[in-house]
Amino acid sequence: MSDVTTTDLYEVTMALSYLYEDMDRPATFSLFVRDLPAERGFLVSAGTEPALEYLSAFRISSADVGDFASALRRPYADVAALCGMTFTGEVRAVPEGRVVFAGEPLLEVTAPLAQAQLVETFLLNQVSHQTAVASKAVRSVLAASGRPVVDFSLRRTHGTSAGMQAARTTALTGFAGTSNVAAAVRWGLPASGTMAHSYVEAFPDEEAAFRAFARAHPGPVTFLVDTYDSVRGVRTAARVLRDLGRGPGCAVRLDSGDLGDLARRARVELDCSGLPEVRVVASGGLDEYGVDTLVRSGAPIDMYAVGTRVGTSADAPYLDSAYKLVEYDGRPVMKLSSAKVTSPGRKQVFRRPGGDDVIALSDEPGPAGAEPLLRTVMRDGRRLGPPDTLPKGHARLTADLADLPADILRIRGPRPSRPVFSERLSELTADLSGRLRSY
């Protein structure tokens, strides 16, 4: 089964109707997030690269048509008009890693109407999930204030595909590594991992476990020290490391309890054992809020491992995203539904210093000194350049964050920036809204 059939059924029913009605003129759909989740001052654009991979490979095969016919409970011949369809359109997108705000298009698709409709579900899925996780993950990086953060989320993400996306998007935001071996290999990320409590429990005591682990791994090792008693575990780890002449690159990991207090006690034990270079790693239910609390308290923690809460974006597990028709055959269109009004026309987002954005029509000149965020990345169904890379996306994010006011970046109680409409877009929206309401 191909990705083509990974779609909502109503995309297929609408596309078929468009084909029967010979409605094959270019349509533009805009993908955006209506409102930021609570406690978010900004979002991080992510998921564009997988979306472009999907569009580049989009082709409806005979087998796909058979699957559509089966789902619709109709003869193959009724759906045969879809066979052989490829994506031949244009995509304009905000590059991955850019900071974005509510209401701003993350991407716009312009293609024959049926094509643009059929790709909606997959694009929303990719961009919404990865933007949500990236926007959560970057807050852990900010909270850590320069200390490394690694991704431990795979075992509890909502499926292994979501786990792969979490590893990818956390790397985009600056994570130092991931426990996900497949993701580490695919994207060239540092793989990070230690041992489980079950490993320690399998041996007669902690010392036997630590010595066995060190024999199997001649390089730097990290010992999990809280299986029984954390402070005693640190002492045992220190004794083993000292006996083996290990130190640089090694660490102890705390996974439960009062991490701040235990980190302070661990640091004292390690220093008194002549192991000041051995690091303290903290894990166990952490996200940006826990990391922020620990950093602000001065806890001597050298690295943070975050998992479930970040990989699932636990406090904001979805975005109020939408993929809406804004133009058909050169005619601007909009939606007037209560609380879900959209703005018409193809758009551009112009960024002024400090994240002070203006949403305008695509053919408008921007304000003086403003930067356009949407770039044309696909035309005639073909990409206009090589795939983007995670390091480039991270560099863009680093630059954007450096330009944002501190109150937007706050972990608790951030102040979201509010983009404004250009004068021309405001006038078009008001004029079309008035005409539609008069009908």
C-alpha cells in the first residue's frame, strides 16, 4: 500500500467530482496554524522536507485506484480517471527551522484542483506533527542554556514513524543525540544510550553490573546509578571508574527522585573521588519545564535526556492547523464559518527585525528592510534544488532565535508575536467577505 492512499476518503470523493466536472484549473491551498498552543510564544517550521519527498514521488498507480474503488465500494471503472495522476504543481514554503507564528502560511500548494486536494491529508500530517514536536523540543534547548540535550522518546512516541520524526525534529532544534538507532544512521546523528535498570538487576549487585558493562565497552561509559540507592550507586560507580582508570567522557545517570538534590550529592561524591571530569546526566520525565527548574536552581547537571513529554509534545500534542483553498482559477476565495474565517489569495510573509511579521499578498512588495519567508521550492512537480539538511535548518533556527525578544522566548508565560495583514490583504479580505455575505 502506497503513501498515495494514506489520505482521508473525502479527498478522493472531492477529487473525483472535480475531474467529472472538468474543474482542472490551478488552485492554491494555504497550510497554516490558526492559533498557538498555550505556553508557546512561537513555532518552528518542520516537516517540509518529508512533504516535498512525498510530492516528488506522488503517482496514483492502478493498485492505488483499486484501493480507492474498494474503499468507495464502487467499480474500478468509476475511479479509473485518477489512474496515472502525478503532482505537477508548485510549492512555496517556509524553510525548515524558521520561526513562525499563528496565521502565517507554512507552505502554499498551487496545482490543478484535484491534485492539490488529494495531497492535503498527508501534507497536514507531516507538517503539523513535526512542527508541534520541533516547537516543543526547542524549548528544552533554550531551557538547558547551552547544556546538551538528547532524545530518549522512541519507546513512548505514538508509533515508530512518530519516533523517527521526533528524532529528526529534535536534531533540527539542536539536540545533541538520540537513542533511536535507525534515526541516528539515517540522518547521521550521534547515537546516545546507557543501560536500563533491568541490566543492573540481572547482576548480583551494582558493582558487578558496572564492571561487566565496562568490560563490554572499552570507551567512555555511563552508569545508571539509581536502581537501588542513588548516592550509594554514585559511590559504586566512582569506585569502579577509578579502579579501571576511566574518567574523561564517562558519566553517571540519575533517572528518578529529586534530581537537583541528587545531582549535587553526586557531584560531591565524584569530586571527592578524584573524578571531577565525570559528568552527571539527568533523565526521567523531563521536558522544558523540568529542565528550566533544574537549571535555574543551579543543579550541577551536565546533560539532559528528555523523552516522552517532548517526543509526544505532551502539553500541546496537536496544532490547530488547516489547509484551506485561497484561490481557484485566479479567483480569490475565503471561508466565513464562525471562528474559522480564512483570508483569500496567495500570500507572502515578510519578517521585520524582532519577529515583527506582515502577512501580505504574494505579489506585494514587502516593507522596507523586511525578509520574505516563503520560497518557491517546487515547480512543475519538480524540486528546484537539492534536499535541505538538518544543519542548515538548525542554523536558520539559531539565527531566528537570536533576533527574537526575550519575552517571546520565555519558557513560562511567553508573549506570542501577532503578525498583521498588509493594507492590500486587509482590503481584499473585507471586500470579498462583504460580497459573500451579501449573497
